[in-house]
Amino acid sequence: MTTNIEAEAAFREENNAALIAALDETGLREAESAWEVDIANDAERGRWTASLGPEAIAELQYRFVGGRVVLLTTWVDPAYRHKRVATELIARVLNEIRESGKKITIICPVVGEFIARHPQYLDLIDKVHPGSGAHPHEPADGLDHQHGPAGGPDDERQIAALEHDWM
């Protein structure tokens, strides 16, 4: 059973690296993909999906914890990588969250990297619970943003459980 967990973790790392590399290759000022992508919030399953016609080509999984939106993982079908699909999905999700007035906690390193490259979304990050993926680069203030300051024990346990389950 350990092998499956290790293989799954390696797959996630590879997926994250590929998506971050795709962010490097795209014109970051252009958030739209090469296609007409529909973005829908599947609240029942806790994910936003990007679809091209009837086919789901990407998703961003989330959960609500302590009134925040915890962004867990981003996945893009390999056939659609390097086409700004992840960029468009993340930008549109963050815009929707902004309209709702909620803050975010970032577990997904792809979302963290996206926000590092698009600082107009920094205000969405919950200052008390930024999440392990919130600051992919060395922070200028020298604080440990990797884990954030300790909040309420229930919040921290819930986020730790989500990281364990989804990362």
C-alpha cells in the first residue's frame, strides 16, 4: 500500500511541475486559453471544472474551512497543457472568489505560483491561514509563510487533514 501512496505523491509532484512549467511558457498577461473554455463550479464535488464542449479538460479542487476557500489541487489533461488552460481556470476561479468576498488558503502549489506571478490576487490570501502553497518564493518579510501563524486548533487540524488527503 505504501507504494501506491508514494506513486500517487510522485504523480502529483510531476503534474504540479508540468503545470508550473506551462505557466512559464505562456504569456502571463493573457489569461485566456486558446479555446472557448467553460468554467463551472461543481459545489457538490468541491471543484471548479474547465470544459471544452462536453469534455472536462481541467479542474481545481477546493473545500470550505473556517469560512475560507481552501484551494487543494489543480489538474489539466496533458493534451491541453501549455495552452493557458490552467491560467484561465485559476484566474476565473480567483475572480469568482473575489466577487464572493471570501479569502483563500492555498494548498495547491500551482495556484501559489500563479498568484506569485499575478500579484493582483495577493489580497485574496487569508493572512492568518495562507496555506502551504501560498508563497512559493522566498518571502521578503522573512516570516515563515510556508505554514503560516497558528490559528485555532480546529482550523489547523482541518487544513492538515486536507493536506494529508489531497496532497
